[in-house]
Amino acid sequence: MQPPLDGQDWLGLTDAELPVGEAYHWTVLPGCGAVVLFSGTVRDHAEGRDGVTHLTYEAYDEQVVPRLREIAGETRARWPETGRLVLLHRTGRLELGESSVLAVASAPHRPEAFAAARFAIDALKATVPIWKHEVWADGADWGTGAAAPTDAASVPSAPGPGSH
């Protein structure tokens, strides 16, 4: 998975290991003094499920990038000073400690970078058709807390500096 040759958004879905370091470096721009990188990693527990051993992610592939594009557009509408934005998600089987999702945002100042990255990951979780299957010591099932996808414009910004 390679960054785009042009544009300010790197959006994608892959079954390969996510390029965490490369995503960070790609977002660094001369006019942006802040880069916020969120990496969602596979942990050993979930709500009411101890001993998680691995996760498997499935996606409605044809809808993922269009939804990510919508999130990028909404992020830029709310924080126009956003420099580069990365939204990448992985599918397939992931082991403990592996990154399943990246949301990286650069901006001239940290409040905007934090707000943009937070909104981007929250919107991704709420709007992109990706499902998580968990396997733990006593069983296996689809992830808890799933809801029908919504549109990015309806996702609220987190409260705090730089939120709109």
C-alpha cells in the first residue's frame, strides 16, 4: 500500500500490514507543525470477552473508499486548515498488537490536528461498512456495539479546542 502521488488524502482498504511509519511521514508538511496519528490495535479483550486471541475484519469493499472520501471531505469542511489526511483500514485475520486502522491528520497547530484525527476515526467507525469478528478463549462472535452505518456529516465533533 503506497501513498498517492498527488492530492492530500491517502484512503484505502488492504489485507496487508498497515504502513504506520510511512503514513506518519507522508502527512508531514512544511506548513503543518502538528501530526496526530491514531492506530487502532488488536487487544486481548473486548466488552465482556476476556482472552481475545485474534480478530478478522470483513468489509463491503466497494463502499469503503467512497465512505472514506466522504469523511475526508467532511473533515476538511470542519477543519479547513487540515494538511494531509490518512484513513486506512485492514481486512482479514489480525493478531494481537497488529494495527487494524489508521487515522492520521496534519495541521498547522495541534488543536486542529487532534480534532481532525479524532473526528476522522470516529466517523470511520460510524460510517464505513467494516465488521469485526472476535475470537476469544470461550468462543467467537461478531464485535459488540455494531450499528447501521450513517453519513459523515451526522457524526458529532468531539468537544474541546478546535471542535466545530
